[in-house]
Amino acid sequence: MKRAAVLLAPGFEEGEAIVTIDILRRLNIEVETLACAETRAVVSYHAIPLVADALLAVRFDETYDAVILPGGPQGSVNLAADPQVIDFVARHDSAGKLICPICSAAARVLGGNGLLKGRRYVCSGELWQAVQDGEYVDAPVVEDGNLISGKGLGRVFDFALTVAARLTGDEAAARDHADHIYYPW
């Protein structure tokens, strides 16, 4: 079974996190939420508390098939400023695992820490203008090697289904599931 880690920092965009978790789990991908904080309780962008499965500090040495980075104005700033997050993402990237930022996370977390490595990506708003380390593409979802980035909350289903299809290697199953939830993917 494929495994994905969803990194949750205070201020994370709850819709991006929860929809992605939901879609991945529906397609039989093991998802573990990891709090990038001092406690497992993390408060989202819109003040919704969520209790993560574990602390990133406790699972730091584990290897996952994908690392999901939700956005959120403060969430992505907090992820980008956390050396443990940067080391965790860099290790997974070096191992060829899927690195999956959505919304502001591509620009702030990856672009802000030299982790885009010239790859094509998408992010929300105008954040791409400050990124020196990558090639911005204005699309709902952009794939470049092991990097899968999503534009933002309005494209979270496209993002989550793409990540699930790549993890399972079964795009037909992801498309069937999209039809099952009445999503035109």
C-alpha cells in the first residue's frame, strides 16, 4: 500500500488538506497527518482545530511515497520557516518520492528554500513573481518529474485525483472515483 504524509502547520488551509486526505484514502492510499508544531493539535487557517496522527518530529525518519504540503497564508509561511520540514521534503525529493504542494506552498515552501530545482510548478496568486527557483505555469495542476503542484483550493479535487493516480499508477481508477463523486475530472 502506498503511503502519503500530509504536513500540517498552524494556519494550514483546511479544505486543501481534508479534500486531499479524503480522496487519497478513498483510493486506498494510507495517509498520515503530521503536525509541524509542538503538539498534535493544529489550528487551521479558519480556526478549525485538527488533531494530527503524529508529530513530524516523531515520524521524521520515516519515508513516505508522497509528501503533501497544503497552503494557507500562515500555514505555508510556517512550513517554509521550519528547518525540519525543509529537511524532510528535501530527503523525500532526493529519494524520488512525490512532492505535492498546493496553493501558496509551492512558492513559499519549495521556491523559498531552493527546492523547486528549476522544475515547472503552479501556485496561487502572484506569489510566483518572487520565486527565482522554478518555472511558473498557469494551470490547475502541473506535473514535472516527481513534483505535482496545484493552483489552490478551487483546484483541490484535480490536485488530489492527480496525486492519487500517480501514487496508485491507476488513472482509470481515479477517473472512476471522480465520476462516483460527480466530479468532472
